[in-house]
Amino acid sequence: MPWKKSSEQEQRVKLALEMLSGRGSVKEICARYGVCRSVSYKWLRRYKQNGKMGVVSRQRGRPSQSSKARRHWGGRVLAARHAKRSWGAQKLRWLLEQKHRLEAVPSARTIHRWLCQAKLVKARRRRLRVGRGLAPKILCQHCNDIWTADFKGDIVTKDGHRIVPLTVRDLFSRYVFAAAPVRALSDQNVRKIFTRLFRRYGMPRAIRVDRGSPFCGSGPLSLTTLSLWWTRLGIEVQFVSRTHKIDNNSHEQMHLILKQEAATPVCATYAAQLRRIQRWRISYNQTRPHDSLDRSPPNSLYQKSARKMPALRAPSYPKHFLTRRVRPHGWIKLHGSYHHIGRAFVGLVVGLSPSSSLPLLAVHFDHLCLGTLDPTKLRSSLVPLT
């Protein structure tokens, strides 16, 4: 309502008296006081029933049943949470049901709300929406056919330093190339490690990664700056996919071994933990037998790749293609309007060709077809291929 709080009761009384007098229409009275018809009739009904005291705002209290349940179960829920810090509301409810079989335990949603109010639950991370990616064509039959890469979870030393190792391994021979710490999960830091590995061991035919940053993005074909760099070097990028039955299970199993043998318990200092991880990598490659390799160590099977790291070349397109350089933030300018292609292609030249469904244009980068865009729309975005 538009009136001040100090005169709310007086205004409501005047509103009710004017409606009782019948000197004006209800529509005019509502417009003058800035309320709707239902509100005006509510205050009129309350004024008739209880006079001036009927138009006082009513305080809504919390249900007594909820407060009783909170007093009875709140402490038990918090105690169970402190005992099982990694358990969520559903598991805590199951635990309380086992301990208090004769009582009605609150619902999982109620327990979750109490945990949120106690700030014992973190908001779920928003999942990245990614594209379909590239269909895999290379199978693992020899050394350097497929390399797998992933980040090992945080290792926090006793002096408080955080280590996030990037692990890279040959899928066929199980040879671990690197378990190098990364200061930040950025394209530049990961690219430096892979550049060093390519120069030392040669290049693989394919690299298999999960759908996390900085390997996979929400742009066309799920490419990021890093995975696009691999593609330009002639390496097939394989994203973990249930549809294509591609997984990184053996790599995750190697992470479990790393944690058990090189990070349990953690070292006292950052430098000591790094030395321990490097000693583990050498032992894993040279002395640890693998059942899949007839109980031989990976070092006995692995051989360096003959593919050397080439220099990047600028993509070339047919003469009838329109070419545009992708501007900062992933936009191109076409016919006086801006169209979004993707941040992974900033600074690179893309080609545009007429599509089978006019007036759409097909967007190409080198040998990749990224999708289509409509040049007739202002500030449109690329539509990935389905």
C-alpha cells in the first residue's frame, strides 16, 4: 500500500468508512488509496466485525509443530552430521531411523533445510552444459595410440600447501608420462606440460579426457582453447562418453594407487610431497607389475612415438568461402551484425559456406564443421550440429 506505516490503521479505517458511506464507486476508492478490490473488501469486512482493532496487521507465527520437531530433532541431526561429515540428508535420515526405530523421523528435505540453516551444506556446483563432441575413430591397439589425462584430486600437505597433479598416461602400456603439479587449472599451464611431453616422447594419435575444464567446454564440438590446440596438431580428442562407451576407468584406478602409495599419509612439506610423487611415478613405470601386461612393468613395453610436434599452420578454405577472423570474446562481424562463434576460436579465421537449408550458413574451421548460423538475425549465435 502507498501510505506510511505510522498511519496504516487510520488509512484503513478511512477506506472502510468511505466504502460504507457509498458516496463513491469502489473502483474510485481503490484507485485513490492504491489498493485492489480484494484488499478493500478485506479491510471493510474486518472493520464491520471488530471495528478499528480489526484493521490492525496480524502477525503470522511459525507453526508450533515445526518448532517442536526442530527442538526435538535438531540436535540429533547436527550430531549425526558431525559424526558422518560426508553424508547427506537422505543417509542421515536412514541413520536416525536405525537409532530411533520407534519415532517418526523428519523427512530428508526437512533435514536438508536444517543443515543449510546451520551452514553445513554447500550449494551444488552448476554443471557445465557441453556439446556432443567429436565421434571417436582411433582405437587403442599400440603404444601412443591413445594418451589419457586427468587431474588428481587435491593433496594438502601438513604445512597447508595444496597440490593438484596433472597425470598423463599411455593407455596401451600404462606408462605414466607425468604427475606434474599445476598452480591453476588453466589452458596455458596444461599446454606447457603437454608441450614438454610432446618434445620428449613424441605425439599420440588421440588424447582421452573427461568433460571438465580446461579440456571440455560449452562451445561448438565441446572444444576449448586447449583441445582445439590438440586438434590443430593432428591429435584426435576423445571425451568420456557413455554413448560411445568411452571411459577413463583405468586412469582413475591409477589415481587410487597414487593416493594409497604416494599420498597416504601426506608429507609434511610441499617439496617432500613432490619428491614422493616423482619417486612413485618411477617405481610405477619400472617395477610395478601389471596383470594386463602379463605382470610386466610399463617400462618394458612402452616405446616413444615417431610423430614429432609440428608447427601450427593457418587454415585454408576454398575460394567461394567467406572468411572472418574471430574477435575477442568469440564474435565475428557479418553484414554489419555480430554473431557468436566461440571463445576457443578467438584470433583464428573461420570459413562460411552456404548451407543446404537457406539462408543458413555453415561455419567451418579447417576440416571441422562447427555448425550453422542465420545471417538475417541480429547478434545470433552458432547452432551446433545435431
